[in-house]
Amino acid sequence: MADNVTPRVRVPSSASAGEDITIKTLISHPMESGQRKDKEGNTIPRSIINRFVTTFNGETVIDVTMEPAISTNPYFEFVSKVPESGTFEFTWYDDDGSVYTESKDITVE
Amino acid sequence: LGAAAAIFLPRIGWADATTDAIAEFTGGADLTEGGALKLTAPEIAENGNTVPIEVDAPGAEAILILATGNPNPDVGTFHFGPLSGAQMASTRIRLAGTQDVVAVAKMADGTFQRASQEVKVTIGGCGG
Amino acid sequence: GNWGRLAAQQSLTQDGLIGAPRAGDVTVVHVTDIHAQTQPIWFREPSINLGVGQVEGKPPHITGPEFRAAYGIEQGSALDYALTYQDFVALGREYGRMGGLDRIATVVRAIRDQAPGAILLDGGDTWQGSLPSLRTNGGDMVRLFNALGVEAMTSHWEFTLGIDRVTEIVENELGCPFLGANIFDAMWDEPAYEPMTRFERNGTQVAVIGQAFPYLPIANPSWMFPDLSFGVRAERMAEVVEEARAGGAEVVVVLSHNGFDVDRKLAAEVPGIDVILTGHTHDALPEPVRVGDTHLIASGSHGKFVSRVDLDVADGRVGEVRHRLIPIFADVIAPDPEMAALVSETRAPFADEMAEVIGQTDSLLYRRGNFNGTWDDLICQALLTERDAEIALSPGFRWGASVMPGQDITREDIFNATAMSYPAAYRTEMTGDMLKIVLEDVADNLFNPDPYYQQGGDMVRVGGLGYRIDIAAEQGSRLSDLTMLSTGEPIDPSRSYVIAGWASVNEGTEGPPIWDVVESHIRNQGTVSVPENTTVALKAG
Ligand SMILES: [Mn+2]
Ligand SMILES: [Mn+2]
């Protein structure tokens, strides 16, 4: 399992009704590609986050399939509708079975 | 310069793998160039290990990203859900040398669009 | 001799050089790429300054006779000496050194007397390039430019002081905004510096937008400012211009460190810019280059010139634009006493160290030009001998004052060509194949036909190696006939060569500072002679 995996997200705490908001997410993770070799010349096994999903009140905003060519500390920026007050759920799926989550509430004024 | 050469990866073509990946995504359907799909990437990567790219295709269901010069061209696919506010997304990708980055968008009507941009990955050094 | 010099200067007067153009509603004064040169210096302009693709043969890609013809400059005149390279030594002995911050202060003061409220802008590459600036981490230049009354600046080499020092200066020492519309925080992709500042002059609203050098993390060590991202970001520039106009700006000035060809393309892509004050590529042009309604101004480097731009504004729009490129002839323009005293004060702690004579030169030492200059050849020779290498590589910087033949070489002269924050003279091995890849890569950064793929600067200088280059060829096939000069043998792609160089952008590069290597070499030589370089052959396009 990758060490010190820390998800971070930037979501405005409030929005006006019908407003689209920009969300930025970042998760610290080495994204080991499976193509690097260690000092002894042995291939370092692949260990990446392979999927990232954002939902709002249970409905999908974005669902990303990820390959080893996504950089270390995967970053995503995207736009979400916010039909009502509620909660964003962010989920990152690791090759090793780990699942990392973060959530943010937003109030529609 | 100098030691920088050690991290330089020469340009390699992997056209077949790219073609295969696109065919898998489109099911062999025709591609139109450009259209609503816009791919934004830097002309010169500041760091080949983390190259910012942005795709934007109003009305798209999904957008596939490929790095045509990587040993494995697959980068990722964005699937936009019902709450997607705009069918656009940014991420950062790894490029093993100067190459074309390609995006293919699957539009809601089942058609496909393609866009590409060359990104230069350079050793760096020197300046005015 | 002195008689010739007097005759040459007879027609030159301080008032004549400064002139008295009709003041506009807005007057802008531009200096750029001073590279920490506070003293009058010699600086030979390039004999070769190639343009590729659409800009081939267009200013600033003209030199010598073509340059004189384009601007109606008489051969042997003061402007010929200031702007071209021919007969540099002879004309230099007639017209004397150029620049000096105390002379610039005199000119700025005179312009402000004629046009009160003239806005003084600095295009960057200000805090690097001399021994005092190196020792004070740019502190001397910040102090001097504050005293000069600079009202906004942008940047390039500033960031090679490291992000902590830049932050310290911007927050505590700098008396003006530090602008960079294209500088973003790398983690969250958000603006990291102010993009613009606004002025009101004679009832006219002016916006000045800053644009830092777009390729900083590539051309310079990115580990010194790891959390920043740059780039041309033309769309961002368009947004900021729109924001400026929406906020009432009647005049939009971009204070740019893009380099001339990048600015020419930007001007064509981004509407609404009245004036781009260009920098980085060190070009000096006596007239603006027009791209649509945008005027591109090129004000040279090293304090040789000050540009004055006067804009007439009516009904919220710019009308006539008048430009004057003022050459700073150090023997003609009187030093401003206050600035002269302040400059002396900043130099005093290092005066003895700088004045020490290391050797003499029989040859003009200069750097500027697309390929090896004599200063570079001397540095390459120093690397070959002092670091016991087969091939030397020296970066294609465009900064570095010239040294006249027959002159002493002081420690100050050496630092004027080498002072920077990553000076380690490394020694490494590289295969012939890799060496070619490196040189091809640098060549593409210079000669790619699309300006947005160019970084500015010049071709890496080589010692011990000769080659042919066809700049119009494709990436990867511009160079041919790579030859070891010592043996006349072709470079073997599979053989390993011992390479010495300096200014690596890699963190942890080891070796003595380049100025020690050069000083030691010059001491051993006593008097250096550096013939014109004939080892790089340019294939006529
Ligand atoms: Mn410069
Ligand atoms: Mn510069």
C-alpha cells in the first residue's frame, strides 16, 4: 500500500441555485507505473490509482478511468452542477484494493 | 544540460497501439477532426513527468486521452455523469519525450471527434 | 586617438540624444535586461541573429549592413556603433562605452521633466549578471531600481535567486509591483502573482500587464522555484486584457519577457494590446514593429538604451504612438550625481575584489550571436584545459559585457560573463549519440519555426568540437559532420566522451564555480588570444 496517501479537494462552501462550480482535487500518491526499475535492476511493480469518481447526493458528476501515464499525485479539475444543498463524495480506487474517500458539503443559497 | 541528458527519452512512435486504443473506444466508428472538442496542452512541457492537459467537449459523454509517443499510449478516460456541469476536465500526465497528445470525444449522438496537439519535452538549459 | 573620438562625439549632445518629442497623454519609459550592469560597458551586438519560418529576414533578425539599410543608418555613425557589430572595436574607441545606471537616471529625469508622470517600467533580468548582484542576492539592484523610480517590473533570471529570496524581495524590499500574468501555482493552477497594475495619467486610464519568461522551469533550474508554473498562456493574457478594458483601461501595455518572436505571435493572437514592451531576446530596434494595432518595442539590454513611448489618447482609444530609442553614450550623457553615489555605495564592499587584474586580452571578447562568440570560446578553452575534458559545452546566454582588445581582464569582467546562482563546472561522460541528441534538442529550442516552441537564447557553445548545422531542417537532423577538432575524427555515436560544462539545470550538480575555472585559465595564459570561431559551419538556407 502506498504511504501517506492524502486526498485534498477544493470546493466552494456555497453556490447560488443553478450555478455550475469548479472543483479541484489532488491526492498524494506515487502512481508507480510498473515500468521503472530499482537499483538492482528489478522491475518495480505497478501500483496506481486506477479510478476516480465524484458524486453529488449520490449522482455521478465524473468518473475517470486512470492509467499509469497519469502523473504522481493525480490532479483533476472539472465542473459540477449543484441542483440543491448536499454533499460531494470523492472516491479514489487503488490497484492494491485500498479506497480513499473525502467529502464536502455545499449550501445552495 | 549535461547530466540532464540522463533523463532524456528519445522520440518513439507507437502508432499501432494508438490506432488500436482509438478503435476500441469508438468501436471502429468514423472520427471527425476538431468540432466541439478542444484539447489544450503546453507547447513545451515544463516537466515531462507532469504535463497539464485540458479537454473540453460540450455535450460529450466521454473523452479518451492518449499519449501517442509513450510505450503504452493509454492515459485515461473521463466519463461525464448527469451532474457534470460542463464536459471539460483537466489533469496532469506523463510524456516520454516529444509527441502528439490525442483526445477522442464520444458525443451524445454517438459520433466521435478527435483533436491532437504536439507537446515538446526538452532537456532544457540556456537562455537570454 | 582622442582627436578622432572628439570629432565623432562632436555631433552628439545630451539634449540631442534625449530629444524632446511631443509628450503624449501617456508617456511610458522602458528599460529591460540590464543584467545587473550598473557601469558603462562595451557590448557588441550580434553578427548573426537568425529568424526562422515567417520571421526570416524580418527585424530583429537582421544584422550589420541589412540592419543599417532597414533603418537608414549611416555606416560608422553613432547609431551604427550602438546597434550593429561591424568595426566594433574601432567605433568603440571613438564613441566610448555605453550604459551606466547613473546616465540612465539622468535620461529618466529629463523625460520626467518633459512629460511629468511618465511611467517607468522594467522588463526583468535585472537582479542577475554581476559580482555585486551575486553577492547581495540581487539586493543592490533592487535598491538601485527603487531609487530610479521603477513603477512595475516583470521577471526571468530573478527566479534563479530561489523562490524564498524572490518572496523576501517582493514582500519587503521591492518598491513596485512584481507582475506576471502567466505565473501560476503548480499545485492548484491558480495565479501566483499580480497580473497587472493600473495608472491614471492626465485623466487617461492605463493598464500595465506583466508577462514573465514563459520557459523558466525549462531554461533555468526548476528546483529553485518548484511550486511555480509559467508558459505563454495566450488565453490567460486575452482574459487579463479583457479584464483591463472592462475596468476602463484606455491604454493597455504588456510589459513582457516573452522574447520578440513570441510577442509577435502573441500580438497577432490576442486583441486589444496597444504596446508590447519586449524583452529577453536583447534586441534593440530604432522603430516599433507593428502587428495589427499593436506596437512592439525592443529596448536592447545591459543599459545600452532607454525607450520612450508617447501615446495620444482620444475617445478612449490610442491614436498616434511615438517611439524614441535613446542610446546611452556614457561619455555624452552626464551621470546623475545621486544615482552615481548610490551605485558607488553598492559597489564599495566589492570594489577591490572586482578591480583585480587577472590577465590581458589581445582579442575582442564578446558573447552575442547565435553561435560561439569569443567570450564563450575562452570559457570553453578554460573548461577543456582546467577540467581536462575532450569536449566543452557553454550555455548560449545572451548576457555578458564585452572586453576590448588590449584591455586588462579584471575579475569584474569575468563575473559579468558568468555571475549566476548555478555556476558549477561539471565534468561528465556522454556518448557521441547522446551529445548529438543534446545539441539537436537545443537547436530545436532556437530554430523551431513556431515561436511558441522557441525558448530564446542562443545555441549552446562548444569547445573541442565542430559541426555543420542546417537550421531549416527537421528536429533531429539539423546537425551533421560532428568532428573532434583535436584529431579531425568524426564523433563516434557509441564512444563515450569526457564533457565539461557549466550552468546545468539539474539539482546537485558538482564542480568548482565557472568563474574560478576561467580565472585560473586566464592567469595561466597571461594574455589571451581568441580567434574568430570557424568550427560551426552554417548551411546556407
Ligand atoms: Mn536577458
Ligand atoms: Mn531573459
